[in-house]
Amino acid sequence: MLSSHLFLISIAALTLLILLGRALAYGRSKRLPPGPPGWPIVGNILDMPVVYPWKTFTAWGEQWGDIIYIKLFGQSMLILNNSGVASELLDKRSNLYSDRPHMTMSGELMGWKRTAGFQSLGPRLRGMRRLMSTAIGSYAHIRDLSHHIEDEVQYFLARLLQHPESLTQQIRRTTGSIILKIAYGYQVEADDDKLLGTVERAMEEFTVLAKLATRGWVEKKGPHSTGTVTSSFTSTLLEAKPDSHGELLIKDAAASLYGAGVDTTHSSVYTFFLAMTCFPEVQRKAQRELDSVVGRNRLPVLADRDHLPYIHALCLEVLRWQSAVPLGLPRRLNRDDVYAGYFIPKGTVIIPNIWSLATLNIAKVKRGNTVIDPIINYTPGAIRQVI
Ligand code: HEM
């Protein structure tokens, strides 16, 4: 009995030694990016933050630098804390870094797996991106859609004037309505609209997404209850009479639009109201620009944007200030790569820490090193500069 226990303990110790030896040899032979050391087998699992991971990753950046390598059990992960590095890897090397990791919880179990943000790189994702680019791929497309947005904003302001206490519900109704209109041509006409209700639930519970996609589809293709249906992304693409495979791709692309668009836009618009409350001087400056360009007899429209540089910068600043997606959507490296002398193994999950990219810009502004992006002529840190 004793000898069989000893035998088992010896085997376990030997296995551990071999694994440890291989891990150390691997680390020595390839120069991996820096990061918290972690433990054999479990890696950095004990270092992982439970709340606000973006803040911990940013703090790690102070110690380990702009790219941080960690391992969770066998899974390599790379955290990008610098916009230059993020652009170098995710944009310039997009042929290597555009895949998405397999996400069992949110993808498989919660019903998001067929939407664009959770698809592996392949013909399906490329097909969906091609379809989506026909609806929102360029500024010209957005200009064509601007009347939908402007109509909904008018209704939003009228409702908000009557019920200022219901700000978040009104933003939710507006963003949901705009995306349902663009994706399905569906016009929400009442607060208790059934389809909109499902959108609201989708924002709270991931799991209803699959059902939501089907509801939107049925509403588009069949009779509907409270809202009305006009031409849209879905109807235009269906006019080409796709086969069943093509139909499924259109359905999933439409679901991707509102799945990715509703919550992010709702959060960003809400943040705008927060910013205007926190920084009244910025609000006054924006109002002065609006009064001088648009006047007080009409509402601004998208066509005014080029004449409203301060408000344009302010909107971008709000997106930067409190990003709705502080850790972006993870990507996956599809081949071994070497960057800045560091080896990055195939299969590494890439986390762009957008929150940190924004904080670093602020730090630069605070040092007086204002960064002006020549493309959009936008000054990061606009909100804080005014204070
Ligand atoms: C302030 C609002 C928004 C924010 C902060 C935001 C942020 C993001 C981020 C960080 C990603 C991942 C990008 C990447 O990995 O390269 C993404 C992907 C995506 N977003 Fe947005 N987004 C916003 C609004 C929207 C809207 C309004 C729509 C559609 C109507 C939309 C549709 C998508 C889609 C379809 C993807 C997946 C793209 C792909 O993998 O091909 N987003 N978004």
C-alpha cells in the first residue's frame, strides 16, 4: 500500500518537474514580452483583477511597460497599453492579428457566437463585414442615414423636455430605435414597443440576443404589431434574392449591427450628459459655438458638423474620456510573431487596453505635450484643457 502511494507521489513530482522544466526552457529560449511572473501551470490566474481589469492592467504598465505578457493556465495573453503599439500590431499587422478567440461563455452559451464580434477570421466574417460595409462602411453611408438619426433625435429631445427624469430610458429608446430602423427599417412608435422591449432586455441580458435576432427578422419579413417597417439594410440586401446561406448571413450581420451598436451608443450618449454636468464651462463653450453657427431657430443636423469643430472635438473627447468598451474586443494572433525583439506565440489573445491608451494621452496633455491629430484636427484632453 505504502509503496503504491510512494509510486504515485513520485510520478506526480516527476510530471511537475518536467512541466516546470519545459516552461522555464521555453521562457529562456524565446524572449517573451515582460509581465508579472505568475506560477507554474496556473500562470497569472491569481494576479487577475476581479473588478475594473483595465485599471489593474494600466497599473501593471507602470511596472512592465506598454506590452505585457501573461498566461492563464496554458493561454497566452498580451495586453497593449500604448496606442502606437496597438496601431502597429492591430492595424499594420492586421493579417496576423484580426482573428477572434473562441469565447465559450459569451459566444456559445449566451448566443453571440454568430455575430461579427465573436467570429473567427474566415469566409463568414469576411462576408458579414462586406455586408455591413454596405450600410455603415463610409461617411457617405452615414450621411444617407442621417435623416433617420435626426428624426429620432428630435423625438428624443421632445420627450426629454417633458420627462427629464427619464434620461437613461429615453437614450435607450432612441439608440434602439435608430439601429432598428437602420437594420430592419422598423419604426418604433411607442414606449412599450415589443421589439424595443426585447432590445432593452438584450442590453441587460446577453442571452436574449439570438431570440432578438429572430424577432427582428420576423418583424421585418412578416406582419408587425406596434411599429411600422420601411426600406433598410435587411430589405435592400434581401432584394438580391440570396439563397438560404446568404439569408442567414444577412440575418447575422443585421444582428451584429444592433448587438454591437445599441449598448455602446447608449453608454456614450449617457456619458456625454455626465460630462456636461461635470464640466459646465465646456457646456457653455459648446453652447456658444452652437448659437453662433446654428442659431436658436432650428436643431443642428449632421451637415453642420464641419462648422462645429469644438463640438466635434467634444464628442470625440467624450468617447475617449470614458470609453464604452475599455478593453476593446479581444483579438487572436494566428501565427508566431516577433515584435520589438519579443516573441509572441501563435494563439495569443490580444487585449487592447483602450482605457489606458486614453489615460496616457491625458498624461501627455498634462505635461504640456498636446497631441493634435492631423486627420481629424482633434485635440485630446479638450474637456480638461478648458477647466
Ligand atoms: C460609441 C459607440 C461605439 C463604440 C465605443 C464601439 C467600439 C467597438 C470596438 C472597440 C470594437 C472592436 C474593434 C476591433 O476589434 O477592431 C467594435 C466592433 C464592432 N462594432 Fe462598434 N462601437 C460603437 C458603436 C457601434 C455602432 C453604432 C455599430 C453599428 C451600428 C457598431 C458595430 C460594430 C461591429 C459590427 C463590430 C465588429 C466588427 C468586426 O469584427 O468586423 N459599433 N466596436
